[in-house]
Amino acid sequence: MITVPFPTMGGQQVWRDVAFRNGWKVQQNILTKHHRLLDPRNIRRDWGSLAAMLARLDECAGTNATGATEMPYIFLVHGIAAQPGVFRRLKPALESAGYSVTIIRYPSTFDTIEAHADGVAQAIRRMKGAGPACFVTHSMGGLVARVLFDRYGYQFGGVTIERMIQIAPPNQGSGIACRLAGRSAYRVVFGKSGQQLTPESVSALPVPAIPTGIIAGGRGKEIGFNPFLSGDNDGTVLVSETSLPGVTEFMRVPALHSNLPDNSTAIKSVLQFLKTGKFQD
């Protein structure tokens, strides 16, 4: 079979990363269950079974850069119904600082948070190489990471997770999700994961046992960007909803929810935390 290189047609919500290496990725379509191989430019290079695509990944991508330097590998995890473009400034900023970076894509509106965490675990375990790694998450991606650590710990083959930064995480659940959870339109758009963004669903998750920093969005006033939410907020998540017991590395940035990962102050703080474990010297 001759496979013609072909640009992807979007559809990020139906594809799950199952393996990645040096910019190359193997993804699975959760509807058709077939797999595809993408190159670092997001061009489809091949498609077929998982075994065939993992073999092609070995041919094309070589050994992962994890552990090649003392710099930890960085995993970026997006939120619900979000596109990887939410990290359009953060990813190159991290790479310019010397980090190897992968955006982990998952079908955020098509499955449960637990299923997303399982998929992330499998993908990291397929990395070839060893070394330290850190998570930088946005919105619901922070909950995916917390479930991941609760179910699997912090060691994935030779990869050890050392730190995490959560940007705008609904750690205490989302008041907006509570209000909308019963509406059919919300269920259709945000799927199973959207039903789990409630205080009851997230209350049992343990606090991560690694150094964790939280960046929240807000105005620093009683009324946030969304005046219909009772308290300071980024337009979607309350500042108070981002907190975790015992996590003292916290900062508030005057930015809206979807813009927080690309905010210049947030990016500077992410780089500082990855280096020192603190947002400020």
C-alpha cells in the first residue's frame, strides 16, 4: 500500500495520542479505531494498525530525547473542548529555553477523565528514553493529571514526573459545570468529562505528591471577568476553585481563561517554576 503524505483535517476531538517521539506521533481515532502516524509538521505519513504504526514510529523517530540533557521533558495537557493551539506561545517559549516539549492530545469531549488519564499513561510508557519530566496543564488538563498520578503514580518506565504547573485548574470543581450539567446542550457539547467537573466528582482526588504550582486568572477584585460568577474569576473558573490544600505556590494573573497559557507573565512564571520550584526568586 502506498500512503501519500496528507495534511490532517482537524478533528482534534476524535484523536488520542497513543505514542510520541521527537515530534512524531501515533494517534488513534476513537470512532473508527484506526491509527495514523504524524510527522513533526502534523502531516499524516501513514495509517493502519497500532502495531504497524508503532513500527513506523521506530523507523522514523528514533530514540526519544528524554534524558539526553539535564533539562526535564515537558508535557503540555490541554483542557476540555480545547485545541492544542492554546499553547501557541507557551510551547515555543519552553523550547527556546532548552526544553523538549510534547502537547498531549486527547478526545476531551468523548470520554471520561479516567479514560483520558489511562491514555496519557500508555503514551508516556511507550516513550524510548529515560529522565525527568514535568507537566504543565490548562483547565481540565489539571484534573486529568491528578487522576493520572492517583492511578499510576509518578514513574512511567524510565520517565519520572518531578513537578507540575496547573493553569486555571478547576481543582474544586466548576460552578458553571454544576449549573449546566443537567442541560442537554451542555451534555452534547462537553460529553462525559463535562459531567465530571463538579465538586463531588473531584473531591476524592488526592493532592499531588510532587511540587505543584497554580496559576489562576482574575482581576484581584470581588468581581471577576465574568460578573455572573460570585467571586474573582477568569471568566470561566473562580480563583477559589483553583486552590488545593497545602499548595502554597500560587499566583493570580489578570487574564481570561483561554488566554492564560499564552499570557507573558504566566509564561515567565512557568519557566521560573520549572527551574526553581517557585514562581518568584
